[in-house]
Amino acid sequence: MPSGVVERYQEPTNMEQGVTKRILFIIIIACLAGCGSRKAAAPEGTGRYERPPLREVNEEQLKADGMLIDALALQESGRQNEAMEAYVRITQAYPTCAAAWYEMGRHLMARRWSDSAEHCLARAVKLQPENVWYLKALAQNEEVSGNSKALTETWERIVKVQPTVLENYYNLSNAYITANNLPKAVEVLDRVEKMIGVSEDVSLQKQKLWNAAGKPDKALREVEKLADAYPGETRYCALLAESYMKQKRYDKAKIYYDRIVSQHPENAEAHVMLAEYYRARRQPREMGQELEKAFASPEMSSSVKLKLLGSFYTEEEFYGSQRETAFHLMDLAMEGCEDSAEFAAFYGHVLMQQEKYAEAAHQFALALRNDSSDYDLWEAEIICLTEVPGADERLADYAVRASRLFPTHTLPHYVLALTAYRQQRYDDALKHLDNAMKWGFTKGYLEQQCYALEGECLYRAGYYERCWASMEKRLAKFPDDMEALNNYAYYLAEQGQNLEKAEQMSRRTIQEEPNNANSLDTYAWILHMMGRDREALPYMEKAVKLNPGSETLQKHLKEIKGE
């Protein structure tokens, strides 16, 4: 062995006494394996050792065997440096002892001296070129050292020695991958396929390699072989369909989607995949039909259905162009979990969009049981209840609770004011309106409505001067508020005050809204109060024609006519 390959290390001076059972076993194996011209037994895929026939050995070989046994004993007892020196002595005295070169190479590999280990293992392989253990150790060292070219050559030699061991072919293919020779890696797997037929492990590995090599068509052919070999395995069809979808080869993808659905018509996932196909083809009607079939599966949870809706429809489609289908699918998704607060808020908003206010209020109520800290849920519940006949008591209850939890928000106070107004509790209504207006209005939300209700309450309560001030304030903020102009004018006329101002305001409303029966009635009545019945009559007649069922308008017409 060349100088410099090994170094001396400090070793313990106390030597262990005796030989353990493990060392005795190694000694027996070593004696059977021998050195010099004798070969170590190599398994041929059976996993069992075969004892070679006994041969006569000369005295020189016996001495080499004895020295090898002593070196192994030193190594097993932990005296690595002494063992290394013993191996060096053996190879110097008996350079044809392959086992000594092998053991020394393994020892150097453990020390991570890859170059020296390769020198020793190469000598062992040269002496016994068909010894699989020596070859595999050499391959292991070449892999660690990154010598990919030598690694492929070594595994090729191993395959020749053991042509029926499949694991060797896989290792050889991996070696070619390490060497960045993907076609050769595939070629090795082709050899495996000839031996065992089409298999998933081999075909999918070849698919990955062809994809990595930039040859997607060859990669797909590998999966097609799997799909043809195992027609009952729909996952291969799914893999092919998805691959063709990525390539936008939709006709090819459809073939495999149809094959899946034909085999498993009740499979929800198969219909979801077809829905994906139709979405890519921009066929929303067919996409919705496939999703409906998928949602019919009792095995699909509502949570999954809702996630699918979110993935298949944009917000614009969900609430816009595909609204009808999307809402229908939403109803299907929620079947069986109507009492689930987890989805209640979302479902409530969908029901609101469909103007199903009673059902939406139920969902928002469920959501509030789960989370009462979200003001938007309270507001949605209140808005829905305002549209539900006979829900006044529930509406007032939610408004009271919301006003206490969120005193700075306008809607609960406004709803309480409106409820009090309808019950003719005008002073209570005004108190609620004060609460609504003292915090200001976010982006003008409910501002006009609050002023309108305030003016009405003040007028009904008989606070006329305060009513006129409120109306002036309202018109200063909203000068084009036709309702405010009409009501203010009518209030003045009813009280017989400032009829000229009332006539001017009312005239503006009928100019802006010539077909508004209420505005025409107000203007006609002001003219009547001013003694101008001839001018008032055409306006009153037009108002009655527009709203013939109004008793008030009929009464005013008779009075203007003098009947």
C-alpha cells in the first residue's frame, strides 16, 4: 500500500481479553470466504449464503487467513488503528488477498477517506471481479465521492453478475440519473419492464424521467401503458386526463374523464373532474350539471361542497352571471346542515340575494349563536327581519341587543325609532333617533332616513317649530330631496302656515316628478288652501287618475270641486 494512505492514531494500551461470539462468527465466515484466489460467496437474489466447495489450501494462504482473522478481531474490539496496520501488513505480504483489500477499503470508507478507500476496493474488485459485495462497496464509495461515471460502470458490472436481481437495475437507473443521463436511466427501466411486465413503479418512474428530460409525450405514453394494462385503475385515467388538461389537449382529456365516469357513475370526484374540464372549455351550464351530480353524493361533506363552489365560481359569477346555478348549488350544499353555524353567515347572505328573507334571518340567527361579536351579522339579521311579515317583536329584540352591544352604530337605533313611531310612541322614537344621530353617519348611511323620520315624529307629536327646523336642516344637507320638499310643503299647508313657501316647494316637486300622485295631491291641496281651486283641479284629477284607490285623494278632489 502506498505510504500516506493510513496514519497512526493513539490507541488504548489495554487489550480486551478473549474473543466474543460475534468475532468467532466473523472468523468462521472469513475462513470460508478465504483470500487469494478464492471467491467470497455472492447471493443471487435468494438472500442465502452458499458454502463454496472445500479446496486444498497451501501454507501461504493459511498464514494470510490467520493474519486476516487477527485483523478482524482487532477491528471488532475497537482497536481501529492496529487493525488498519494489520491490513497494511497483509496486503504487503500477500497482495492477492482480496478480502484484506476489501476490509481495508471499508475501514477507510468509515473514516471518510474516499480516495484511499476507492484504491483499496478497486484492488479487491480487480482480484475478484465477480464478487458482488466488493462491487457494491465500491459503488457505495463512488456514490459518496460523487464519481457518477464510475458509479454507472460499477452498477453495470453488478447487473452482469446478478442479471435477475431487480434491485440492481433500480440502482443502476438511479446511477444514470445521478450522472444526468436520463435516456440511459429509462433504458435500464425498459430492461426491468421486459423482465416483469408493465408495473406502476417502473412506468411512473419513467414518466418522471421523460418529463425531466423535456419529453412530455413520451411521459404520457408511459401512463397510457398503465391505463391499458390496468383498465380498472381509474387513477391512471385521472392522471392522464389532468396531464392532457395542463397541455390544453382537451379532447384527449375528455376521453379519460368519460372512461372514469362510465366505470364509476356515482363517484363524486369523477364528476368534479368533469366539471373542471367544462370550466376549462368555458361551458358553465355543463359545469354546473356535473357539480350538481357531485353534490348528490352523501359522502361529500357540506364543507367540501362550499370549498368547491368557491373554487369554481368567482364572486362576480356567483352573484352575477351564474347566479341562478350557483345559488341552486349552494342550496344543495347546505342540505343536511341547515343548523350548522359554521356556514350560516355565508348561506344567509346567499338567501338574502335571493330575497328569501325569512330563511336568511334563520341562518343569521344561527351564526349569531356562534359569534355575537360580529356587528355585520346583527345588521344582516335586522335588515332581513324588516322584510319578514309579523316579525316586529323579533326585530325589536335584535335591535335592542345590537344597540347595547354596538351603541355607535346607526341601524339598531333607527329600527327602534321606526318601531316606536309605528306604535305612535313619538317621544321614544325621538330619543332613539338622537342616539342614532349623535355619533354621526358613516358615508351618509341612513342620514336622510333619520332626518325624514325625525320630521315625521316631530310633526305627529305636535312639535311644529322643531319640525320646521328639522326640515330646514334636512333640506340644507339634501336640497334635491323631493320627499322632504313635498312633506314640508304638506305640513305647512295642513297648519295653514307660510303657504307661499309651501307652494314654491311643492311646485318644484311636480316639475321634477310630474307623475307622482302624492306630489300632485300636495300641490293641488296648497292651491286649494290659497283659494285657487280652478288651478288646483287639473292637478288633483291627475293625481286621482294615477292612484284611483286612494280615499284621501278622492276626498280632496270632492272638496276642490265643492261637492
